[in-house]
Amino acid sequence: MTSKSPVVLTIAGFDPSGGAGIIADVRTIVEFGCRPVAAMTSLTFQNAAGVFGATHETAKSLRAQIVPVMQEHEIAAVKVGMLPIAELVSEVATFVRENRLPAPVVDPVLRSSSGYELMESDAVEVFVRELLPHARLLTPNIPEAESLTEVEICDEQDMRRAAAKLREMGARAVLIKGGHAQQRAEGRGQKAEGREATDLLDDEGELRILRGQWIEAPPVRGTGCMLSSAIAASLAHGADLITAVNAAKKYVAAEIQNSN
Ligand code: PLP
């Protein structure tokens, strides 16, 4: 990272244990040779065992974080993570709609792996209405894509249907991450060997199936945070979307591999 490195802003939750949220984002942004700046939406209380609570920022305190950073830096790309309450969703959407921030890579953080709700239901409604149409890319996992679209996802065809629905809802591009399909298969007693982790990218109607080898490893926290930050950092360097997504997938796969 140098003073010439592109600046990437993460607007996300703070996980003091470092597994997810801003710490995971900042680590990734630095790994991709960009300069991280951050605005915190929520201070969460958690560790690998679960999420125990959170205190949220307000629209005013979020704006008060972002504005001085924008005044000092030219923001090359933005990643948006946890937006727990409606007023925070609206605030971020306003910055983007008014072209004060670039169209962000948006990771819809609805609940933690342990099942704790990280976005209130009225915030989800505002998210769909106000932010989704202004994202450069939306990166839901399978449960998040199901919640947002009400399409049940069991196979690749369902992933296509859910992506098409998210695009009808106004998203410019959607990356549905297939990792949870593997957990479901395991729930049905299938072995992981030889299986794939398949993601689907729908970029303005251009579809790509991204097949990757399933990596046998204990669950790694924050993979969604890392992936969306890595995509934003690659876009900040001027990569096109598919190149950015592939570079990000490679990075996260290596992180999962190294966690073994
Ligand atoms: N906490 C924060 C601040 C997050 O941003 C996220 C996910 O993006 C989580 C918790 C959930 O992480 P996990 O799915 O690894 O439990």
C-alpha cells in the first residue's frame, strides 16, 4: 500500500473478535494493495461461539463518519456490509443516489451463521427499495438470496431464477454464492469429496457459472465480508467485474485453505 493506492471505503459492522465485519474487510483491502477507510454501522458483541448483541449507529453518526473521510480521500470503490436498521440503509442509499459515493459492492448481511438477526425486517424492505437498485453488485449467499426473493434454492436452475428475480427487483449485477448448497448436501448425508462450490454471476443479464473445488475445512467466519471487500478492491484497481469476482474467489479460497 502506498499513498497512491486506491482508497476503498467499507461501511460495515465492527466485530471485535476480528472474524467478520470491518477487521476482515480492512485486512482484505490491504492484501489487495488498496488503502482502507471505514465507517462503522454497528458495534457488535461476538466471538466464534456466536453474536451476543450490538449497539447501532444512527444515520447522523454514520454520515458524520463518512463525510470527513470523503473530503480527505477520493473513494475509488465502496463495500457495504451490515446495515441493521432502516435509517442506516436509507443514509447509505442517499450517498450513492446523489453520486457522492461510487456504486457499492453490497453484501446483504441478514443474519450470522449462528442465527442472530443482523438486519431488522423493516430495514430489509428499505434495502430492497432504496439500496439494491444502486449497487454495482449484490453478493447474497443462498439463504440471503432466498430471503430476498422468496425463491427456494436447491440447484443451479433455482440460483438462475433467484438471480433473475433480484435483477427484476432492480439489481444491476448479482453474485449468488453457492457455498451453503454444500452445507445442505452435507445435511442430507452426502460426502464433500469431489463436490464443487458453484457461484452464479448475473451481470446485466450475462450469466456465468463459476465452478470451484469445494475445500474441506472447518467453517471460516467472515468469508462473505472478505469476498465483497476483495471485489471492491479489485474494482478500485480498474478491473472489470468478472476479473474482480474471480480474483476475489481465489483469495477467499486461499484463506479457507490456510485456515486448515
Ligand atoms: N458480524 C458482522 C459485523 C458481519 O458483517 C457479519 C457478516 O457479514 C457477521 C457478523 C456474520 O458473520 P458469520 O456469517 O461469519 O457469522
